[in-house]
Amino acid sequence: MTILDKIITKKRLEVEQAKALVAVADLESTPLFERACFSLSDSVRNQGKNGIIAEFKRASPSKGIINNHSSVAEVVTGYQEAGVSAVSVLTDPDFFKGSLADLVAAREALQIPLLRKEFIIDEYQIVEAKAHGADIILLIAAVLDPAEVKALSEFAKSLGLNVLLEVHNQEELGCSMVDSVDAIGVNNRNLNDFKVSLDHSLELVDLIPSRFIKVSESGISDPNTIRQLRNAGFQGFLIGENFMKTTAPSKAIKEFVSQL
Ligand SMILES: O=C(O)c1ccccc1NCC(=O)[C@H](O)[C@H](O)COP(=O)(O)O
């Protein structure tokens, strides 16, 4: 069983448990569910922002514990002050040590788009995302079939959310481009063996139609890489570990951005 299979098997259980605890109607009656979402596209195209989607990431299957000392509010406030276009918060508890409480804490600190970084397999998680302050949801082509990508992205759009679709290769890209997706992220990390290569982004960028925001994800640790990716046609850059592994992620991002 691959790590991705393990994550999805656990996720199915987690979603059924959540459904038994909190009804959809209760999620839909929260104040956060009512709010209008920030637009990812507007934020990425805003010249005053740098295109970075900075991630709050405590742990990962590839690295184990990355940061168990920083608070969500302090880190994401620093990210926002550094001019990022959006913030990503991992909410998976078992493999990434995240939570929906982290998402709410980030929402309370931010006035820019917020991504719920999660392994979404069910509409319930999309309602949960909106009810806990997300503006953007992630759909991962490697764990969904094209019909699921279409149905889940259309459902998210019906709630006013932005949709980021993650692909890793040409086959996933070809199968999953639908109009209900706003942004396509090329994950440089193979989610089965964790190998990271920027070549995935560079090989796929020209195959992504210009109507989608183009995001390069994972393994970015050098301002020169942002320049290279920008020149290749990317507008968004998802970065987690590079900031989170430091003693002060809110300072590390400012130092990084000063070199752009
Ligand atoms: O990060 C992992 O080890 C991982 C393993 C399996 C599935 C997903 C995984 N990461 C999720 C992400 O997409 C990254 O957190 C995100 O792209 C940021 O990557 P990085 O800058 O390398 O922390």
C-alpha cells in the first residue's frame, strides 16, 4: 500500500466520523459559511503581491515533524506581511498534524485568500472548508477520477470557493481540465515516493491553458527558482517546508522575499 493509499483509506474513515458528529446543516449555519470568499485570481494578479502561496505545515509523511513550536497566528501574519498572494493550511491530523482549528486561526489573522490543504474526496469536506474560513480548496488528480474532479469542483464553485487542481504528470493534466477549476498546480513532489524535481513544472507549464492560474508546488527553497518558474510562465509558488523548518518562519519568509 502506498502512502497515498494509506492517507485516503484513513481519510474515508475520518470523513464518515465527521459526518456523524456534525451535520451539513450545522456547518451551513456558521457565520464563516456566509462570508464572501477572497478571489485567488485577483490576489495572484495583484502586482503588489509576490505570487507565493505560503504554507503552515507542522509535519509531513516525507519529513516527519517539521515544526512543533510555531503558532498559526504568528506565522500566517508574518506570511501576509511578506506580501504573499495566499496562505495554505494543512488540516489533515494524522499525517500532517493539522486541524480545522488551525484553519480558523489562520482565517482570523488574514485578509487574503486561504487554502484548505486537504485530501478532498467528499462534498462534506468542501462544506467544512467554507464553514471554517477557507477561500480555496485543493483537488488532487492522483486520488480522484475525472468525473469526481468535475463534480467536486462544480460543487465548490456553487459555494463561491476557488478551486486549485493539483497534477503531477501529463496524463493527470489531460484528464482533469474543467472550467470549474481556477488554478492548476503542478506538484514537483511525487506523492508516492516523495522524489522532488522542478522538471515536472517546467515540462507541464506550456500544456496548461492560459485561462488557468499556473502554480508550481513543493520543493522550492531558493529565490532563483521563483525567477526561473516565473520566466517559464508560473504565477503562483506553493512553499511550505522551506519556511516552516526554521526557528522563525515569519522572519524566514521576509528574508526570502527580500531576495526576489
Ligand atoms: O509533503 C509531503 O511529504 C507530502 C506527502 C504526501 C502527500 C502530500 C505531501 N505534501 C503536501 C504538499 O503538497 C506540500 O505540503 C506543499 O506542496 C508544500 O511543499 P514543500 O514546500 O515542499 O513543503
